[in-house]
Amino acid sequence: MAIILNIETATTNCSVSIAKEGILLGSKEYNSAEYSHAEQLHVFIEDTLKEAALSLAQINAIAVSKGPGSYTGLRIGVSAAKGLCFALDIPLISVATLKSLAQQVKEDEADFIIPVLDARRMEVYSCVFDKALNEVRETKAEIIDEHSFEVFTAKGKIILIGSGAEKCKEFLQHHPNVVFKKDVVPSAKDMALLSYKKFKANEFESVAYFEPFYLKDFILQKKS
């Protein structure tokens, strides 16, 4: 039996879920541009445990969204996950943020699923999956233009899902094979099955040395 606490803080959505063998038992999340993770995360964990009628002692592993995404958000989520793993002496699982985001697209909606998260300027973080959620192009940061993803639009219908879809729409909105899902954020609810598969395969991270997948060096930007 595997009861896993899932934590998602890679974007504006502070999200927590608990699942038993990949089946959701409870969840709580709040999406805010103010990034409320530091204030809300541990409260959400307590509330989700209550909803599932469980205690921390009954959790078998902690899963955390590993990025790419917000530097600060990822740090908060990973720090919380590590602290719980140390305290409870249970394994740490990492889940690729873009893969869990891609799970919000149904298999028959497109030939390719491309989760895109907003980065700086005209950049997005993106990865490409086929409709069975097999990764067919690695995660990278890229500048969007009219030629973006043309290898895949030439082969079939694509869905661009996530906060970066707005940037993509500026260049690709007239392409007949492109569909946009802009108002979608990564959620801990979509981590449940992915984290359970990793648990069964004993794919655990080092609690001491695991670091989020930032993808790019962090640059401190001053407020204007």
C-alpha cells in the first residue's frame, strides 16, 4: 500500500493532494499571482490530511513537483518535502512539472501535447509529449516565434497548455493545427498517478542532495 502526499508549488498555484495507490483522497489548492506558498503550504497540508482522515504518520512517501518553474516556488516546495521526509523517515519522489501538467489533456484531444510555462521575456519552458504521454522532445527553455513547434504541427494537431500559451498565441494563433489552453496551472491532483508509479518502481531521490530542476540560472529582477 502506498499513501503519498503530493506537493506542487512550481507556479502561482499552491497545491497539495493525498492519494492512495494513485487514487485521490483529498486536495487543496489556491492559485494566486501573489505567490502565497510560504504562508499557505503547511496549512494546506494539514487541511488535506484532515480531509483524507489521515495523519502524517500514515504517509508512505512525499512527492514534490521538481520544475521547471518559479525559483522561489520550487524552493519552498522542495524544502517542505525534504523536511517532512527527514522527520518521518520516508522516501522523497520528484515529479516533472510539465508532465503532470500534460496530464490535464485527454488522449483524444491532440496528436501532441506541449505544456508551456511562462518564463522571462518571450521565453517559455516547454516539453513535448505524444498523446499517450510519452516524451518525444526534452524539456528546454526556448524563445517563441512563428516557427516554434513546426516539426510537430506538420505531423498533426497540437495543444499548447499552460501559462506560456499566451505568448505562443501571439505567433501561432492562425495555425490550423494549434489549440491553446491558457488558463491552466500545474496541480498536485495530477501528480497522484505519476508519483505512485515512481513509488512502485522505487524511483526515489536523495533527501540530502536533491535539488529542483531550475533549467536556467536564477536572475534576480528588480521591481520597476
